Amino acid sequence: MRDYTESEKWYLEAKSIREKLLGKNHPDYLKCLKNLGLLYYYSGDYDRAEMTYIESKTILQETLGKEQPDYAECLNGLAAVNMARSNFEAAEQYFLEGRAIREKVLGKEHPDYAGNLNNLGYLYRLMGQYEKSEQYFLEAKL
């Protein structure tokens, strides 16, 4: 419904409750961060989206390590923020790191891996690298 202010209020309250009851390392707290990151991204508040994704990424790295799907999802969020800011090189690095994690952990047949390829295709299209773009779109299709 695009009532970002109201949504933020509820997400922040849920985040605060989960932090107090469960701690920052709990998966439910991390879900709140993910939802806040998406909210900030979709509302165009890229600074807060980035800070939220970085917080989530740091917690995941310290608790579960880098080689797991939630970490790759944080990288995807950071890539999207950088792509929206036209910081294509940073977006590329985040997408490529996420792709490598998803390939290793989930395999090439997983939908999240295909989604990552699609994101890379879109990024390369924005960068004017049409051959690379096509390559990733075609691989995602398979």
C-alpha cells in the first residue's frame, strides 16, 4: 500500500521487541532487518537500506559465516542499493560474490541462483555490456 512511514513504525517496533527478547543474533531479528532493508530500498532511502543490509551482513558473517543463503541475500540487497545509485562496479562485486555462494551452497538448479544470474544480466544491460547481459539472462533461463 506504499505507506512506508506506517510500515517502518511497525517494523522498528518488531525489531526492538525481537532484539530485547531474542538478541541480535536470532534469525527473527535478522528477518526484521531484511524487511526494513527492503522497505528502505523500495522507499528510495538507500542510505538506511545500505546500513540495514550491512548490519545484517555483519551479524550473519560473525554468527553463521559467509557461505550460507541469508548472507548471499544481504549481498543481493547491497548490490541492488548500489545499482540504484549507479555504482555499478560495487553492485557487480556484490552480485558476483552472492552468485558464488549460491552456486556452492544451493547449486545451479536453485531458483535463487537463477535470480542472481538474472540480476547480473540486468546490471550488465544497464552498464551497456550487452553480450555479458545476454549470457547471464540465457543462463538464468536454463
